[in-house]
Amino acid sequence: MELGVIYFYTATILHWQKLLESDTYKLVIIESLAYLVQKQKIKVYGFVIMPNHIHLLFENTDMNGKEMPYVSFMKYTAHQFLQQLRKDDPDHLNNFKVDRNTRNYQFWQRNALPVAMYDRRIFEQKLDYIHLNPLQQHWQLATDPNDYIYSSCSYYEREDNRFNWLSHYRDKL
């Protein structure tokens, strides 16, 4: 991934486990994104947090020390998940145990796929896709995409400023 390029990015919880069903873990995602925006490391143009994955439309704007901000995001959220599970649900933590030299637990699958968004039409298709994701039949998390609060949909549709760290894509594309 490069600085200054908007990406459609999907990150999935290990083995598609529904760790993100709990608002506690969704808030870890929200707080981490807001922090990186506040530190001017990323711009977020759209997002949705699903029970076992997230979709982001975002841009890395500046390095976070020696690493790209999305790497910091993945590391930080995984560390917070670990701390939270140790405290609240140590039995569930076993579902994330891995036998690797570099770590004992893994929360994010390694196949996150960033797709560069150079075309406004494609960007808008991806934005619609992530906003409609909670309505899919197998999720049924809301009946109106604006009612699913862990999404940027109401930011665009209702000018909801709950996530005041979001940037409007028309300012970039």
C-alpha cells in the first residue's frame, strides 16, 4: 500500500469467527480509526464493521513511525482484543491461539486485500456495497442501512456527524 492512495480494504477475523458481534470489540475498531485520523496518519472515507470482518475505504496519509498506519491499526486492535478477552472471556481466547514463532494469538487473517480506488464510479460502488452489507440476508443487522450504527452510511445519507473523524470522498475524488 502507498501513501496518498485510497484503498478498499477488507480485514477478516481469524477463521471468520464472530468476535466483532460484541460492541466492545467494535469500539476498539472505532477508537483506533479515530485516533489515527486525529494523528493525521489516515483519512477514512467509509467503513462498516460486521460480526467477523470490516470494510474500509481509507487512505494512509503519513507513516506511523517506521510502519504504515494500517499495520499499526492491525497490531493495535489485535493487542486490544487480546487484553479484552484475557479479562472478559479467557475461554474464548483459546479460539485465537496459534502455534507461531512470532505470536501466541492471532485475531486477523493474513489475507487482507487492499484494492486501490482511482475511479470515482468504482469507489461509489464499493461505498454502496459496504453500506448495504448489514442488510444482506445472512446478516440482517438492520432493515435500513442508516440504522446500522457501525457504518458510515448515515454520515453520507443523513449528515450524521457521530463519526466526526470521517472525510467526505468528494473532497478527494
